[in-house]
Amino acid sequence: MAASELNPPPRLLMGPGPINADPRVLRAMAAQLVGQYDPSMTDYMNQTQALYREVFRTTNEQTLLIDGTARAGIEAALVSLVRPGDRVLVPVFGRFGYLLAEIAERCGAEVLIIEVGWGEVFAAEQIEQAIRTHRPALLALVHGDTSTTMAQPLADIGAICRQHDVLFYSDVTASLAGNDFAADDLGLDAATAGLQKCLGGPSGSAPVTFSPRAVEVINSRKRIEAGIRTAGDAAHEASPGETIRSNYFDLAMIFDYWGPRRLNHHTEATSMLYGARECARLLVAEGMDAAVERHRLHGAAMLAGVQGLGLGVFGDIAHKMNNVVAVRIPDGVDDAGVRGALLDGFGIEIGTSFGPLQGMVWRIGTMGYNARTDAVLTTLAALEQVLRRAGAQVTAGGGVGAAYEVYADAAVTG
Ligand SMILES: Cc1ncc(COP(=O)(O)O)c(C=O)c1O
């Protein structure tokens, strides 16, 4: 088969992620490869670890990349931390809570779920009560769930977990760098992410971080592959029942690969590492507080814009993530028709939704490289035209006008 040159259509990706990658990240990814143990490569690995400590706001030594999309980070964390039979508590407030429960179950955990309605978040007391009742070994909690746009408050949960001797893990894929977050201050033992949201890169690399308490659990399950083991390693062999049930996601071995031993594991995905390093380098240069503020501003402008058009917004806005909004589809308007018209006429992609929200809301993101004034204003202008043609009652100029006001106010106060 003769395939033509790859030439993707120009798109403005304003859904809940993936978003357009920052061109500087794409350029970094096009750099030539070096050998796996080339001093420049091991330097890049060390730099990447240091940069992600700043992004996660942690001093955790074990801060590194898992090769794979965000769920590779989730799988690595859960399969390495959870022993078969361990109890794992998962508070579910959207699609990604179910994903954590599903992965924990596949790791052999006894999974206990508590739920609130989509569009809501948990009070710390509800989580503490469930911990008292179920006595889990680990709490697995999504921070920002793009399926509902809610950001679960994490303050107080770390202290509750310490008090009850529970490991605290959070999936911060959708929220990291766009919403307030500091792994150490929150008392987290593990956090995992992906590049394709507020980090401004493509999916395919999962930044992760583990506290010394989590590392102790993981290393107690250590088993080094026979072909690379040396005499001194035999003493570290975990008993067969303890062994981590995945080779690829065995964090004990991955720590040795990223650490001073450089013990061979997988072949690091060099181009993805270049990209992940550039994502973090750009954020650290901007400043993490400034990055969160940028997401807050453009998220506020988009929210004001859709409301200015006269559209309804789904969920508890007080707990909405900065970087995504769920817009109610007006009665009688065809969900797929509007998204298709935005894509065909304007090259703009907005997101559909899952489960109980399918056909009820669109999810519009303002994140990473696309947390920009021009991206917000262009999207609102296009949405107004497409909605009007689809028969919806929208306020003429109300979207761009309201967003413009938010930017004008920020310019005065900022
Ligand atoms: C909160 C959350 N967790 C996990 C994932 C899964 O990420 P991936 O598709 O990169 O594996 C996503 C993706 O949207 C997400 O938003």
C-alpha cells in the first residue's frame, strides 16, 4: 500500500485532553537519540527527575517517568503498592474513580467503593468515615476528574490517612500544573500523571512520584530478574506471594534503573523523555504558581464566555477544575452535529462526555498550550455561530464579550 506523507489537518484541540502540544515540546521530541547509558542520557534522566520534583512540589527521591500513557502510571503505582488481598478504598465521583477501582481489582485487591453523584465531590469526613469502617491499606483518589470537571479537595485527607496508617495515592493526570497541588504538603504517598493535559505535551509518558513510606512498601516486594541479578541481590528476594505481579510496571526494578545502579530494565522511550523533560522545563521556567494562575484565568474566561452565551454549566462550580468546563447542550440541539460543524468549519475540537452525562454536556478545555486568550476567544466566537445555525438561542456577542471582560479585569488588577 502506498501511503501519502503524514500531514494531519490543523486543529485547535479544546476538549478535555489531549490538547495541542507546545511546539517547543514537539521540537524537543524530534532531537536525535543517544544510547541508553550515554552520559548525556543519564544526565537527562536526572534532570527530568529534578524538574518533576518541582512540578509535583515534592522532595521525593523516587520521582520519575513510566513509559506509557497516564494509566501506565496508575497501573505501576497500584500493582507495586497493592498486594493481592489488600483492601483499597476508592471514592468515586466520575469515570476515572471507576478506572482506579478496576485497576486495583485486577491487582487482586479487595476494592471498596464509596460514591457521590456526578458533579459533586466528597467531604473529608465522608472519606474518614469510610476509612474507619473499611480499614483499607490504601486510599486511591482522583484529584481532577475530567468526566465531571470536578476537583476533589485533597487537604486534610493526607492527615487522615496518616492517622489511620493508610497509604494515600492520587491520580493527578488531569489536574497537575493547572490547579493548586503540592504532593508533600498534601501528605501524598503516591501521585501519577500524564503529559496531555495541563503539562502541554502528547500522551505517552507518565510522570510519577512516591514518598519514602511508599518506597519502603515497594522495595519490600523487590525481585530482580535472574539475568541481571548479582550475588548481593539474592538477599533482597521477596517471598513468591509478595512479588509484584507485573514485570514492566515493577517499580522496585524501575527505581534501580533510574537510580545510581542503572540496573537494566526496559529501554527508556528516549523521544518521550525528551518531550516530558521539555514540558517540565517550560513549567518550571514559568513558575508553578504562575502556571496554575494562567489556567485559572483562561478557565474563568471560558466559563464566563459560555455563560455569556446563555448556556448552562453542569456540576458544582465551586469545585470545578480550572482547566475544563461542562456545558449543557441546549434542548433540541444535536450534540454530534455541533461538534462536527465546529471541526469542519473552524478546525476546533470540543469534547463529548461519558456515562450519565453522554448527550447532556460538552466538555471544553483550556489547558496546557491552549490555555491562551486567542484560543478561548476563537472557540467562543465559533461556538456562537455554530449554535445559532443549529437553532439554539444564544446571546449575540455574549460569549466573546464576557470572556473579554474577564481578561480586561485581570489586566487592571494584575
Ligand atoms: C483523571 C484521569 N486519569 C486517567 C486518565 C487516563 O489517561 P490515559 O488515557 O493517558 O491513559 C485520564 C485521561 O483522560 C484522566 O483524565
